[in-house]
Amino acid sequence: MTDGEDTLNPDDELLLQGLFVRIWRHLKVQSADDEPLTKATTPDKLLKQLDLAVSHHGVDADALLRLIDVYLEEAVRTRNPRYLQSLWGDTTIPGLAGDMLASLTNTSMHTYEISPMATLIEQEMVQTMAHIAGFDVGEGVFTSGGSIGNLYGLLCARDWKLPGVQHDGLSGRTLVAFVSDESHYSVNMAINVLGIGLDHLISIPCNADGKMDVAALSQEIDNQKRAGRMPFCVVATAGTTVRGAFDPLPDIAEVCAREYLWLHVDAAWGGAALLSPKHRSLLEGIELADSLCWDPHKLMGMPISCSVFLARKANTLAKACSHGDEANYLFHEENAGVDRGRISLQCGRRVDALKLWLAWKSLGHSGWQERVDRCMETAAELEAKVRSHARLVLMSERQFTNVCLRYEPADSDGVNLDALNSSIRERISTGGRFMVTKAMLGGQVIIRPVIANPDVDGAMLDELLAEIVRHGDELSGS
């Protein structure tokens, strides 16, 4: 091959050219007001339409493009502002560009030698976010999501409480951690992965607003110590999945300091509030945490995945992720101070910091502030509309951009409201005009739209609520 010689064969060129056209077209379709968000095709029907099996002989670019067309046609339009189902949605274009660039360059974050600029970008993003959280000397790493961020937090807590545990194991010691009963299920998974055991993750009740009951936490810590167990960590939540509640961090931090416990904060959802001077008080006391996780792929609109784990003290990750000198074929002394693989559970790791860095360069701090403030304003508007509607009930005081509601007919005697609201939600989502989720709150089924896209407007909110009420009236015979 000579310098400048094209390394793509004609079929590759055809595939890429066709893909670029489809990317542009799909971006327009994503935002179109007259396109359904989903085709809601059942698994059986979709399987009949597709030939998913791979074969001995390959197919050409035309065949691949036809498959791509089907994939895009069936994909949920998550970038559309009428998509209100998940704690994420809108994708910023600079973030998308960074995600595509990461795939194009196909490097890994384990060493500076392989990813020089990406290494420095990740360091910059980690330090920027640590500073915003109030960590003067922070350390951190990008992860695949809040679930892994919570695993990191519990891992660091375990190693801090038992310095020799990496070699000795638990050695018969029974560690216990504490979490609110509205926390994310990933904490359970992390406790299981670490071998601590699900029975040793103690669920603390919440108050009426979904915040951890600190008095109950203190009492349960005493109970566990009297039972001969070793408390080691409290996992607080800043933005719970269902109602967007924020645990009282200053009070929990005081308990942790008194009891010599690690405080990890799951701020995967609520961390973005730190970007707004108007709303960062939701995370008052975050600077007292020992670690936290924060997902820019949620309210900040980064393509999935883009998540950060931060520790307040330097060398926390270096100790927890120590692998000795086993990987001397990767890590060399020349770049010992900057190689990111030395502080990560992963070796091969995608350059997720790139998309966030490009988006931050594009938006600036003020752009993030405007995004968060806009989503909060829209959520407040939705809350007010629910409160004023005769057949809608606000099921929890709004704290973030989650709005928990349900439909109740004028005469609800004998009506199974849980089944009714489940059916309303099913009709809405399969209809494709809007997508929202349902959840259990206080033992009751609720409908939970969440505002993660700053382009949601009042007219869309009116249309959504009208659709909820229309389906509710039809199903209940009101």
C-alpha cells in the first residue's frame, strides 16, 4: 500500500456512504412531530420479519443497508421531546460527534501511549466534575453507568474499611451496608458481586417525600453492631429513580463521620443539578461524601454510555484497583503517572470522556445551567397542571424533574386504580405519540413522566395529560 492509497473496498465505501445518509435522515425523523416514537412491534412479529441468523457466507453492502433500515425503523425515537419514559433522552449533537469519533479512532483508555489526547481529556473532565462536586483533591474514572459507579463506591468503601481485604478476603468478618428503600437496584447487584451478600445490605425506610430516615439509619447501625456485624458504608441517593428524591446528605454524613463509615452518593440522576446555581442546593453536603457516581448520559444529554465515578481523596482508586505488576506488557514506567488503566476495573475501555468534553466545549458552563434550569421549569409546569386537574392526582411532592401522577375517575368506587393506570400507560406507549413509564410508589401504580429534554414545551404537556385523561375516561367509562 502506498501513501494515500484508499484502504476501503467499494463495498465498504457503499456501506459508509449509505450509513451517513441514513444518520442524517434519522436525526430528522427523531425530532419530527408527526412520526410515532415507536412501532411497538411485538417480539414474535419482529422475529418473523427478520433473518437474524448469521451464515457461512457473508452479504454485501446493499443487504446490510436494508438491515440498517429495518433497525432504524424499529428503533425508539428517544431524542424526540415527546419521549418522557427514561431518565435520559435528548442527545446533544456535539456529544454524538464525540461518540462517533471515539468509534472511528477505536482506541482504549488503559494507557496514555494508546490514547494520548483522550487520557488528558478524561483527566480534565474528572477534575472539572470533582471541583463542581466540592472535592478539592479528587480522583475519578469514566464508567459504563451508575450501576458500575455504585460498584466502585462499595469496592472503595470495603477496601478502606478492611485495608488487607484484597489479599485476605473477608476472613469471616460480616460487613453490612445501608441504603434507602427507594435506592437503585444496582446497589443490590454490587453487594452481590463483592461477595458481601444481599442479606447484609440493610434497607432503611424513607419519609413521605422519599428521603432516607436518618434516625432509622442510626438505629439500624446500632442494631447491626450489637449483632456482631461490621457496618462499613452508607449509600445515599441524590435523585431516586421513581420520584427524584434527594437524601439528606449533611445529616447522613454526620452519622457516617461518627460511626466511621464510608459515604457513597448515587448521583447518577441528580448530579446534573450541581451545574445550576439555582438548584445545586438539592445536593447540599455532597462535598462531604467519600465518593459519588454521576451520569452525563442522563440529564446532560450524552449518548449512552457516559458516566463518572469520583472519589474525594487521591489514590482511592489506585488502591482499590491495584493489580500489582501483573500487566507489565501494558503499563510502563514512562507514563506511570497518567495511565488510566491503573485506576480502573476495566482494561479495554471506550473513550467516553471525548463526547462530554466536546459538548462542554460547545455549551460551556452556562449552557449546562440553562439546560438544567429549563428542564426544572418544565417539570414545575407539569406539576402545576397535574395539581389543577380534577381527574389527576400528584402522588409525591416533586423535587427534581420526575413527576409522579395517576388518573382517578370522578367515581372511583369499585375501580382497580392500579390496573386502570397500568392500562392507561400501556395505551399511551403503544400508541406511539408519547412514551412514559409506570412504577410502584407506596404500593400503588403511578405514571411517571420525566423531563430530561429541554425542548419539551407546555403544549406537549397539555397534550400528554389530555391523552392520559382520555384513555382513563374510556377505560373507566367516565
